[in-house]
Amino acid sequence: ETWWLRLLIVLWASTDSLGVPSPSKEIRGFFDPSYYEAVNRGDQEVPEYFNFASDVVDKWMQEEKDGKRAHHPAFWWVNSQNKEVKWSFEELAFLSRKAANVLSGPCGLQRGDRVLIILPRIPEWWLLILACMRTGIIFIPGTPQLTAKDISYRIQASKAQGIVVAEQSVNAVDSIIAECKFLKTKLVVSDRGRAGWLKFNDLLQAASGDHDCIKSRSEELMLIYFTSGSTGLPKMVEHCHSSYGIGFTSSGSRHWMNLSSSTVFWNTSDPGWVKTAWSNLFGPWIHGSCVFVHHLPQFEPTVILNTLVKYPITTFCTAPTAFRMMVQHNATSYKFRSLKHCVTGGEPLNPEVFQQWKTQTGLDIYEGYGQTETVTICANVQGMKIKSGSMGRASPPYDVQVVDDEGNIQPPGKEGDVAIRTKPKRPFCLFLKYTDNPEKTAATERGDFYITGDRAVKDEEGYFWFVGRSDDIINSSGYRIGPFEVESALMEHPAVVESAVVSSPDPIRGEVVKAFIILSPAFLSHDPEALIQELQDHLKKSTAPYKYPRKIEFVKELPKTVAGKIQRSVLRKQEWS
């Protein structure tokens, strides 16, 4: 730590990673990312009124008109048939105003109404989300993988007045429509009409491009997300106009996802999940970045890799499971055109996969951690030392701690619950509440903190290390064992494609570690008993011996949520029933 290094650190602290003056010294305008970074740091108050469509998208539109922004796409959509859609901010603003007129005109929806939007990765999703912001209609995203039963539950629980689907979901909605007494509008995004449905494509074409955006307060309800339902019936999580629109800007977007006005950002997330809102809408567009989208009706590693080769994508984000699948296809043979930065989140990243990707591509993976209820809680950001396997450090504006059962802060190295300080002032980007569920909302509070439900350890340098969900922890003979570490160690063995670790009853130890494993095709013919012994020996060497799985079962598939997350609760219930 020589004097010149300290001087560089001081100089860096007064600028951002792109050389733009510090937002506390210069704020160019309300649409400027530095404004929202200042809000996140506490240097600027949350504005009384905020609407992402008018205060960000329309401001970038004006920059384009005034010749102050280069004319590269704001939105770029492709599919496997080489079809493309490219929109500038001007085109995006115009089309979303037309979509707003569709919702408030033929659809008869009003400010405060709720609409369920269940669409695949198609351009209309982005138009309709912006249209809801412009009209004050509360949008509720959902994945096209939802069944009729799932859709019925969401419509009835949310009391949605409208629903928007693609053609593939029409029959599912029609089969349960009699149960949904609040629903008054059905809108289909399709090239052909369906009986009893309004056709969005025709209505959009006929709609006027003139629309006055509502003036929404920052704390006004904007959207509702249903949780993944991995531990019970999905809860409804409410967010206001400022929580995602402003909250996901500092380390959550610019410094974690490496965003600027020249970035082409691709996130593979399904539109039904928060990662799409964060990474395919709020984060990139507040920085003037291009949102790149591939239709991806099915996840295919070779399609992902070839897309990274073909298009000038500079930042790429996908789930750890996807990275695990891609390294098995040896990314070394793919020469990426422009890729400089890789991001992941949604589940923990195995250190083995991190290293394989680094070896094959030369690129690090910057892991982040957050929830439906929050924006980014922790992240590995540019300029930080990456500790493989760590969730990174706390992200502004959050004060993140590890606490015990009484809400006391734990010292470094001591396991506890990941918690966000909410007193004396609740962070503006934390969710408002669980809809119609005050008991669940109250249950998240412990002393001065919001409890995430995840367990972790914080080290001396402020890095957080994921242990597992609170209800996933295995207690064997007094030893508390997190499933993730065991799963990561299993992933290091070439026989293991995927695994899930849960507790299993044992008459001596109370419970023991059990691993459900999907085998690599090359190991399917091996003697099962010999392979179990080999895997157990491997675990005893690569992690603490008490953590090795005393039970192993080879399976063809693992139960997962529609978001693709492993449902350990299903396996645990199976073991204990």
C-alpha cells in the first residue's frame, strides 16, 4: 500500500468506473444514472414523484432527438429463425404510449387495476410493462410455464382485472375463467385472434401514439411479484415506483453489471422473474444501455454460446445452472465477439464452475445476491477482489449484517441469518409488504432488521458466504451443515451433473446428509455401490468429513420450481414422510 496506490484510491473514489464525475458533484439530469446512485448513497433524497417510463425512457428519447445520444438500439430482440426487432428509445417510447392507449381504451383498465402478464421473451412484454407504468396499472409478471391451476390461484389471490397471454396460454385461462370473478379483460398477443379475447397486435396498430403519462408518487404501488413458492403457496410481494426503478442502479447495475450507454446487455432470465425486471429493464435503461433478448423457447447451451459468438454482447448474465451446463460444452472452442463481463445470481455459484468458466473463456463471473423482496443485497463488483464462492459485499443503500435468533449482530466467522437494517429508517427499495398478509410481513422483522430467510457467514473483509436457506440447514449430531457446500463439492467430481442435498432421518444422529445425484452419461454403467463409495471418499477429502453424504440416491431428474430452482423441500418431505 504505497502512497501512490492510496492516491489512486482517493481519485477513484471521486469518479465512477467510467470516468464520469461523482454524482455528488455533478448531476446532469433526472434521467442520469448518477442521480439515482446519489439517492442510493443517501446524498440525495428520494424524489416525491417518479415514473420510470417518463423520467427515464422519455428522457433518453429526448436525448436521441436532440442528438446527444448515439443512435444504437435501446432494445434488440432476436430468435433462432434470424428474425430481429430493434427499437431506439424514441421508437420504444412511441410504441409503449400506443400500448398504454390499448390498456386504458379497448381494454377498459384504469389506474390501480391489476393485470397479470404471462408472456414469453417477446418484444410485447417490454411495451406492456412500460404501458402499465404510464397508466398506473399494476402489473403482475408470470412465466408461461404456469399451469391452469397456477394461473387461477394468481388471478384470484391478486383480484386481477386483466390478463395478457400469448396463444399458448389461452386454453389454460379459458379452462378456469369461471372461477375468476374479478377478471374483466383478456388480451392475447398473437397473429391470429381467439374467441372471447381482444387481439393486442391489431389494437396496437390502430392506437394513437399520443398519451400523457400519469404523475406517480415514488411510494405508489407499481408491481406485484409472486414468490417462487419453493416453501409453500406463493406470496405476493409489492413494490413501488422507486424501489426497482431507482434502487437497482448503484452497485446493482453500473458496477455489478458493468453498464454504460454503450453496453449491449443480455440476461437470459424468463420474463416472469424479478431478474428480468432488474437486468432487462430498470438497470440497463437507466444507464441508456441496449437490452438484448433472445427468444429462447428452450434453454440450449449451444444456442447461448453461438449467440455470444454472433452478436456484439458486452455483458452477459445467466443462472449458475446455465454456466454449469455451458462449461460441459467446452466454451474454449467458442470465440466471443465482444463479451467482456459475466454476471450471475438467483442461486449460489459453485466455485468449481467459476474456475472452469475462467479457464475456458478467460472471464470472471461476478456473483450477486438478492430476493424478490429486495434489489441487490450483496454483489461482487468491478474493482473488488473476487472471492470464488462468495456472494460479495453489501450493496448500497443496504446495511447488511448476519444476526442471531434475537437479532444480535454476529461477529465475523459466525453463522446466522442474513439481515437488512430497517430501523430507524426502512430502505426505500425494500418491498412494501406481502399483499393481504400482515402476519407474513411482520414475520420478516426481527429487532432492527428484515430477515431474508437465508443463512450465511460474514468474513473479516465484509464478504458474505452463503450457507443455505434457513429451513434447508441439516443438523446432524449437533453439526449444522448447509447443503450448498456439499453440492459444490459433489460438482467437482466428473460423475456428477447436478445434485440436491437434504436431511434424512437417522436413528443415531437424528438426521444425516443425503444427496440426490444426476449422473453424467459416461458413469451410468458404473457399479452403483462402488460409485457411491468413490463419491463419499471424494467428499471426505474435499470438505469437512462430517459433511459427507451418508446416503446417496441416483436419479434421472430433480424437482424444480418453474423458475428452475431445485425444490429441496420436496425431497426433504419425501425423506421424512
